[in-house]
Amino acid sequence: MSTSSPISDEQVEILINDVLEQHGYDFTGYSRASLKRRLSRLYSLDKHVSFAEFRYKTINDDVYFKHFVEGVTVNVTEMFRDPSFYRLLREKILPSLNTYPFIRIWLAGCSTGEEAYSMAIILKELNLLHKSLIYATDINPTVLEKAGHGMFPLSQMKNYSENYIASGGTKDFSSYYAASYSLAKFDSELKAKMIFSTHNLVSDRSFNEFQLILCRNVLIYFDRPLQFQVLQLFDQSLENLGYLALGTKETIDFSPISKSYKRVGTDKIWRKVNA
């Protein structure tokens, strides 16, 4: 059993520099408190005998580095999380996009895909799925692979069904998936309208123009300068009159882009009004 102490502030900086130099992943703009907590958890879970061992594996073992990225970046998520947010999407935001011949939606930091399938279900119920495309991106290829399978634990379906109903869903939620042992496999019709791709919000550029961008519960892990940088990336990627949605603890207030946006409702959704 490891008797190692938690990661120190100095060791956090050493790892950040190592990862940037060796692998090209830039965590310099991440909140140090959050990063230290996640690194300490990873260190303890993997039972490293010393920081030197942890550092060596992170630098030199590509398989371990994938595990490292997952431990540092993966956000816990669920389908129809914050039902009032999805109700606003269903009742106001998505219907207003109906006039577009084709709807492009970017889910940035999509993690294991629960948000993408939630979005696809609402689009289907609004009869918009046939002319929509959901670009679901994440820094982590491992979670994207899981998302692409469209399979989630069957044990979560009761919770997801309750969220779905609270968000305004009226169908039988179980009609969207087939049970397979301990997993729920969601309809391929939903997945057909999704593109899963790696995208690094820190270093990658805009890759399309969207009418709706969702990036929920990602910015809270970034420091203020990086938050502003990412918000400007979203602004460059959003059509005029498009919508930007963030997590419950996130805001565009005080950012350089805020003057071009108007808040919609009580949830964290803004509309771009002055391009």
C-alpha cells in the first residue's frame, strides 16, 4: 500500500510542464486547486510509491498517459442534467432554430456522450433531428470512444427517465434504447446525427459556424484568462443570433464578449445579438 503524501503545488507545476513538453497537452490555464485535487486522487488510486514513479509513467508510458488525461479531464455527467435547462432548450431555444434549413450544434467537452443523446432526443421530438448535426467534441479520445458506442449503464435509466420527464419529455423514455445485459443501447437513428471528434479548447481553433454551442461545466476548471480565451473561440464559432449555453456556475459576464450577448431566461443561455 502506498504511503505517499498528496501532490504538492510544486509537483503540480512539474507535471504541467512535463505534459506540455512531452505530449503537447496544455494544462497551464487550468484551475490549480481543481488540478491538484484530481492529480492527488489519481496518484492515490494508482498506488504510486513515489512522485518520481508517477512522473516517469506520465512522461514515458503512452497507455498510462491516456489514463492520466482521463483522470484529469473527465467530468461526471448524466442525461438531461439540470432539467430546467433542457426544458428551456425544448420550449424556446430549439424551436427558434426551426427556420434554418440546417442546424449545426456544437457540444464542447461532451465527455461520455450523455448530453449528445439528450439533445438528439429533444431534436427528434421537435421534428428537427432530420435537419440537424451534433458535433460532440472532447480533449479525451477514450471518452469519445465510449460516447460513440451509445451505451450507458441500465442502472442509470430510472434517474435519466425522471430527468427526461422533468425536462418536458412526454414519451416513454425506454422507447429510445434497448436493454442489453447491464447496458442500455440507444437507437442508431440518434447516433447517425452525431459526429464525435477530439478538439482541444486550449489549443485548437474554430472549425465551423454553429447556431447553438453548449459547453457546460467545463469552464469552471479553467482560470480567468483561459475562460476568456475559450469564450472568444465560441464567439468566433457562433453565427449571429445563435445561442451559447454554459453550466450553472459559469457566466460570460465580465468577459470581452459579453457586450454582444443577451441572456435568455433564468438558465445560463445567451443569444448573440451584436455581431
